[in-house]
Amino acid sequence: MTPFMAEFLGTMLMILLGDGVVANVLLNDTKGNNSGWLVICMAWGFAVFVGVVVAGPYSGAHFNPAITIGLAVAGKFPWANVLPYICAQMLGAAAGAFLVWVMYFDHFKRTKDPAAILAVFATGPAIRNYKVNLFSEVLGAFVLLLMIFYTTGGEITATKTPIGLGSIGALPVAILVIVIGLSLGGTTGYAINPCRDLGPRMMHAILPISNKGSSDWAYAWVPVIGPVMGTVIAALLYLQLHP
């Protein structure tokens, strides 16, 4: 499997399972309706685990333009591969969101709340304050990449699983995503990943989803710019601490 295909497939699986749990919790008449934030955070963590297990040996399992850019800034990933990786991640995120819409088609029709429908696809602030919302996304992504550096010893390549130890090696990343969600995710829904938000948000805008409202493009820049800022800061700090 090529790195491009691995990033596409891994990102698709992550979004399918990650946005899928949000649909299960928020949409009407599902088995998991109203099961809460803990369920969402746990499932998102294990959604990342699934993607890493599948794609890790082939692409390094970034699934996140902010991670790809941060690794390039740190000199751990070639800049020439950044754009192809981001394209694969965006396409995979859009495909995963499309599959969620197909999977929960009947439940979208029974859900009348446009905000709940948008939340399946994209993040949004609990309290809209752009400066604070941006800081939340910066901080979450900063923690994400900094911990990835330390759990891997800074050794991340396009052909090496992020942690090692086979599929078990993906577990620390899953735990990291869970704890970021539980600790820092309550303000914005913790995108910490531009394609996780932007790809599905575009699908929300394009697809003929029953009862949908605005795609809230006024907020969309926050989960794109914030994570990139956070990972760049993490990369620069890591370089200072480990020259």
C-alpha cells in the first residue's frame, strides 16, 4: 500500500468511526442517543487506534495536516511529501463523513435540530469567543504533537509505525486523544486536526442532508489555523529542548 493510499484509508476509517459515534450520540432514535461526552471521547480515541493500526506501517499514520506540518518543521518529515499527505487526508476525511451520512441516513431525517446535525460533521464552540476558541485548539494540538514526540523518541518516518510494538503500539496515541478530549475538549469539541473538521464540514455543505442548517463557515477557520499553530509551536519547542 502506498503512503498516499494509507493516509486516505486511515483517515477515512478514523472519521467514519469518530463522526459515527457523534451521530450515534446526537441523532434521534439511535441506540446510543444521549450517551454523552465520555462515549464520544472514548470512541474518538479508538477510532484513531483503528486508523493507526491500518496505516501506520505504510505512511506513519498522520491523518492530520497539522501533524504533517509540525513533523516537517521539526525535520522529521520531508516537505515535498506534505501536500500529497494533506490531499490524501482531506479526501479520506470527506469519504468517511459521506459514509456516516449513508449509515445514519434515516436518523438524520428524524433529527430536526440543525446544530446537532452539524455537530456530527464539524466542531463548534460551547461559548463563541474566537480568541479563546483559537487558544483551545492551539493548546490541544500542542499537547498532541509534543506527546507524540516523546512517545516515539522523535523517530517518526513515512514507513515506521508511530509507536512500534505492532498494533499495541497504537494504543498510546488512542489514550492521548481520549485524555485531550476529556480534559481540553469541552470548549470547542477538540478538532486538533484541520481535515477532521474541514473535510466533513464541506460534506455537510454539499450533501442533501435532511433538516440541516448553516455549515457555520464563520467558525471554520479556528479548527484549521489553531491546530497548525499548536503543532508548529510544539515542534519548535522540541527542537529547542533536543537540538
